[in-house]
Amino acid sequence: MKLKQLVMCISILLSGHAWAEVTEYCPSPSDIRELAPGIYKAPTASGDGEWYGVSQGGQGPVGEFELAIFMPHKDVEEGTVIGEVQRCGYRLQKGGAVDMKFKREGTVASIDTGGSWEEWNSRYYCDNKEVRGCTFKEIVRPVKR
């Protein structure tokens, strides 16, 4: 019986219907590049996408990280929240700010409660200034083969 269960689990995982989680985090200010005046881009940690942003009233090099916002889709289950990273916000060195967006709207992610993310007003905020301080896991559905 256990052999049947093991074979069934392996076949499900290999079928392309299993979900994978990729650890990501807000980009380091040094990884964010200005492509054109006020338009910014940074690679994701996995290298499988990009962060993008448009400044609000400023341009030039990115200064320091300020705040990340996460919008939950569901209630907390076993210390994990499912939802979307709304933005990672940064100050610009010459004044102004830029909000970096993760990939595209609707990309599903999860965060763990009890770490750097704090709940306030039905959202979660992270203001940890350390590199990789605001981590989350992108939930990726593998491509069918």
C-alpha cells in the first residue's frame, strides 16, 4: 500500500501540476539600474524575471530601501500568508522615490508571519534595511511537458 502511495506522489510531482516555491526578496539598491530618466529595472533573485519601477518626482541613482508592502489574498494558514508583493519602495539619492514592482501584477507569492513582515490594516509591511531582509516565496506552477 505504501509503495502505491509513493508511486502516486512521485507521478503527481512529475506531472507538471505541482507548485514550486522560489525564494525572492526586494532588490538591493545597488542592483537597481536607471534605464532612462525615472525608469528603473532590477533582476529577480531567481533570474527568472525582473523588477520594474517608475519614479515619483525624481531621477538618478537609487538611495536606500524604505518599505515593502504585501497584500494577502487569503487568511494565514500555519504561519504562511498567500498574496501579492505590492511594491518595494526606495528613496532616490537626489530626492524623490521609486516603487519597484515584482514581475507583473497578479504574480502569487507567500510570506511567513513572525519574521520581518508585520500586519497592519489588512496588509503586511516590511521595513528591514538588510539586504534580503524582506524575503518572500514566489509560487510558480511548472510548465506542463
